[in-house]
Amino acid sequence: MPIGKVSILVVTLVGLASMLACKDRDKQQTDDSKAVASTPSPTQQSEGTPDADDVGEGEEGSAAPAAVASEQQAPRQIAGKQFVYNFDTDAPGQLPAKFHSAKTGAGTAEKWVVSADPTAPSKPNVVTQTSTDQTDYRFPLLISDEGSFQDLDLSVKFKAVSGNIDRAGGLVFRLKDPNNYYIVRANALENNYRLYHVVNGRRSQFAGANLKVTSGEWHELRVEVVGNKITCYYDGSQKIEATDETFKEAGKVGLWTKADSVTSFDDLKAVAK
């Protein structure tokens, strides 16, 4: 074969080989790109995991809660025994008789006082938590010393007066001490009704309902407790029903607010079941 033709053939074969090599590299790069695209980033992998707030409230409060005074024992009440407190014979400007104040959480001391209120459900007096400390995890308590209750029907009238951090009022029951109890509360800033247990100073919600809670008006909170079943009412309408095993024994009852809530209460009634 002539030398010229051989040279042309060699050049042609080299060119074809180069083209095939380029195609192989392009295909490998494409495959590599697809592989990278199909591997989710850490952010993409976490998108399917629900946030803690989406699955309910977790524990709130310090892992090392503030020390609280132990509660003096109060006699357990038999079925049918009841206590009613309208605060009308208590001295204005003072704590009501047969109660003591306490606090869960941080912040300054709570301040509960009896005062006259022309709008009171039973005139003339109410009891009001008046401290406006804005510490968020701060829960003033007013605890009855007359008796302890296991199963009971507990109710109170409350009026949310003011508060920028919170504007709430609630009932505590089966209270062992200021760091261990059940609480059901209504909040006029959040428009909700929530049921919690507080264990070693840490609060956990386990049931609740959303509803309108108006400030400056009187409303009724009521809770029935039988065994592990807790039923909560707002203005006479059942809103929450739940079961919980945290506190099984008899405990004290009382009133509750949060942070800078100024809240008034009247006609607290506890009936043993």
C-alpha cells in the first residue's frame, strides 16, 4: 500500500479513538453528576423530621429547679366534704386566711392580696396576684392549707386583668409541693386552655384545647379528677379529657398565674369525690 494512504488511515484511526475516549469521559462525568444530585444533603435529609414543637410541648424548666419549702401535711378529705372560699371576710391588702403563697421557677417573690372589686362574682372581695415580674418561667401559687384531695371537683372564677409576657390563670390540684402538681390554665394572650403536670419544677403539657379567652371578664375554670382521669371545663363546657399517671395520691389545691400576669380569682370551691 502506498505510504500516503497508510498515513491517512493512521490519522483517521487515531481521531476515532480520541472521539470514543471523549464520549466515555463525558458519560462518566454525567453519571457522577447524577450520583451527586441523588445523594441528599444533611439539610434535605432532615426536612422530613418533624420539629419538636410540631409534636407537642416538651419539658420546660431548669434541670436543677430552685429549692422549695416542703408542704405541711393537710388532712385528706372524705367524699362529700367541701371548702368554699369567696375571700369576703378576709382583710384587704393581706393574704387570705388558710392559704400560703409559693412559687415555681425563677424571678422575684409572688404577691397575692385580697382586694375589693365591684365586678366580683360574689361581692365585695377577690384575691389577686399583683406582682408584674416579667420572668417567663415564673409561676406564682396560692395554696390552700385546709385539706388534701385525691378525687375531687374543683372550680374557680377568674379574670385576666393584665400582662405582657403572659395573661393567665389556673387551678392546681394533687399538689405535693410547689415543684410537683397538676395545673390546668387558660391564657388570654394565647387563647388556649392547657393541662400540664409539673415534676421537680419542670412543666410538661399533655392535653389542651384552643378557645377564646377574653381579658377583663370573669370566666369559670373547673376540673373533675377521678383516678387517672382528668376532665376540664371552661365556662361550663367540657374542653379537655385526658388520663395521666403522674400524681396518684391526694394533694393540696390552689391558684396559679404565670410571669407578669395580674389575675383575680373568686369563689374557689373544692369538693371531695
